[in-house]
Amino acid sequence: MGKRVVVAMSGGVDSSVAAGILRDEGWEVCGVYMKNWMNEVEIVGECPWEEDIEDARSAAEALGIEFRVVNLMKEYKERVVKYLLEGYRSGVTPNPDVVCNREIKFGVFLQWAEREGFEYVATGHYARKVKGMGGFYELYEGVDKKKDQSYFLGMLVQEQLAKAIFPLGGYEKVRVRELAREYGLRNADKKDSQGICFIGKVKMVDFLRAHLPDKPGPVYEAESGRYLGKHLGLHLYTIGQGRGVGIASPHKGRGYVVVRKDWERNALIMALEGEDAPGLYEKVCWLNDVSWPGSELKIPGEYGVRPRYRAAAERALVSKDGEWVKVEFEKPQRALTLGQVAVLYDGERVAGAGFIAMVGERKF
């Protein structure tokens, strides 16, 4: 083809195989490890970045492709870590992985790649890019539904999607492992990373407590107002959370869950799990900072909406009110959370995505 592509190689099997597939297709491939974050003394947890670099370098050598390391620590701290901490500090639950893709991989990293003479950026995401009607590039779910990562790419805009390549979109994970062995990659059986995007195997609570001061306060029962105990800091909890709060329930098989954070009183409000828990189930949420990866969707209209990564796409009526996008679900949804990303689907196509900024029938 004569076209140059840079592959964001994390040291994992997916991005390594993505590089191998592109090499086999005749692309001029360069693997690049993005050095975005170092696990400094104040953070508790494992951050195996040195091992990841060596795994990425080893994969590049086995594939016979060029390999580089690029330092984007300053940009990552400014665009992702700052966003993450400011979000928790202000009372919302951010999604650093979605923002990392928009601001880093297909933001500053794409800009770096273009300055270095590369035409495209490829990643190991399980998602598909298709050229649709009117010349627009559209984002679709990956073939492997268990590994589909289109949700995390939902906030890319057309200019970014046009420069993106997702070689694994048409593959099942089991086949990717097989290809890794065929390529002779030492990371063929390496476990998938589970930590914060590019920070490593660090628990979110440990990360937050290392950067934001604890501010203990009371825990109250939603309906009765009864005092239940103490919390360590509102930023450490999210709506719908039950475990990790330390509040025991007197009812067997029905525990307490977080339903609200009262920032004025620095109080955590909890209720017994169930559809009758005040504020836990809602039908309406409002989105802002909405992105349309491909052709803008037709609204008002019905779409499948995923209010968080591990949630199924639920039917909802999507409409506009000025700059706001209103999502009205057919059925009440559990724990619609401020700051999370809701991704809109038209079948397997990603139609749009935005941050949940309001929940419920609220005036603004």
C-alpha cells in the first residue's frame, strides 16, 4: 500500500497482534509505546510500565517492525488526570478511558504521528470502522461482543475516526491469541490489563486517596434520615455502590446502596436495594458535550443507549433541547450517574455519545 501507520502498542496481546495484522496486509508499520504515567511514590499499587515497554519492544522485534517510545506524560496529566481529579472533586464520576481515547490516543498522539509522517493511528480496540453514506466514516461494534470496545471510542469525532484503524474489529479474542502464538509473541498469554487507563494496576480508591484529601462525614438512610455510620469522603463512592461502604443491613439478602451524595452536608445517603430505593432508578437523563462519530443521528428518534460500559443498550427516546440531549428510557435504569458517558447505538452503529450531566425530569 505504501501507507505508513503507527500502532499504539501497550505491551498487551491485542495491540501487538493489531500491528502484526497490518504488517501482513502490507502496511509500513511502526509500533509506539506511549509513556503516559509513572507510578510515583504516593500511589499504592503495581504499575508495570517497564515490563510493558519490554513486552511491546519484544513484540515489535518478533514482527520485524520499527519501535519507538514517546513521552506524553505532561499531556496525559493535563488532559486525563486533571479531568479525573476535578471530576471526583466536583461530585461526578468521570470516565478516564473514554477521555484518554479522545484526548490522547486520537488527540495529541495522532498529532505527533502526523508530524512524524504517519497517515493513520491503529489500536487494539475491538471495534469496526466502516465508510458509510455520504462519505462519512461510521463506528460499529466489534464482531466479538464479549470484547466489544466501541463504547470507549464513542466520543471520537469524524476527523479522528477518519485517521483511525481498528484491525481487531472483525476478530474473536480466541483467534487473536492464536495469531499471537503464530507470530511468536511472548505476550501471547498475557492477561488483559484491568487498571485505570495507562496508570496500571492501581485501585481507583487508592489513586484518589493519594491525590484528594479524605473528608469523613455521616451516612444517613434516605427515607428515615436515620444515622447509619461514617464515610471516608464523598468522592470515594458512586451511585449504586453497596460494597466497600461498610454499612451493614439489618435485612438478609437486601443490602444498603448509595442513592445520593449530599455535598452541602458532606453526607452520604443510602437506601435498601430495590426499585423503590429513592433516586436509584430513573428513566431520564440529560447529556452535554455530545459527540457524533459519524453522520449525526436523526432526532427525535429511538436508539439503544448504554449509560455505562457494562450496561446493555436499552431502548430510549432521544431528543434535543437546545444544546442538551435528552434520553428517556423505556424502562427505569439503575444508578444513572453524573459524569459517566452514555453511548447511543443504532443497531451496531455508534450514533453518538455524551456525558450524563443531569438525571431526572429537571429544569435548567
